[in-house]
Amino acid sequence: MSETKLYLVLAALYGAFGVALLAVGSHAAPGNATIAGQMLLFHAPTLIALTSAREAGHVHRTLGRLAMALLAIGVGVFSADLALRGMGYGRFFAMAAPIGGSTTILGWIVLAAAAALGHAGRRD
């Protein structure tokens, strides 16, 4: 599977799990499950847009790749920890939420750099 396809599939799964967690949060486990669902849904379109921008050359290719990985991993770890705790299963692993959140923030910062250093010859 290509890297582009992998991130598009992951974004779609984030969307599906986000909707499911919002449903769980509204019926059975309010709080952390809802926040996990929101994080997934906020970042699903981000991964799609970043994948498209990277393919079109609007972001620095290597930094764009790093930003996608950081965002995907950070959001996944953060959301998994909150979802598990919200449904009463305990933590994903110790410090998962702060590690996932910090990784997500770093992903956004790297994305800013990737956008700033995008294809120099392109007229936007």
C-alpha cells in the first residue's frame, strides 16, 4: 500500500471511530470518549488535506511526511487512551495522553514548517 493510500485509509478510519466514540460519549460514557471522538474527527480531514497538499507539492515533502506521521501517531495514542479510560478499561499505557497530545502539537508545528518551506517554484 502506498504511503498516500495508507494515510487516506487512516483518515477514513479516524472519521469512523470518531463518529462511533461520539455516539458512545452521548449515550454511555460521556467525557473522555467524546473528547477522543472529537480529536479523531478534527484530525481526519487534516490528514486528508495534508496528504493532498503534499502530493501537490504545496508542503516540503520530507517535513510533510514527518508532520503526517506525528499527527497520525499523536492523535491515535491520545484518542486511544481517552477512549479506553472513558469506557472504563483503564489507560492505553502510562502517560499515553500527554505523550500523544505533545506528539500532536509537534506535528502541527512541523506542518507549519513544511508549509513555509513548500515548493519554492510554485506560484500560489
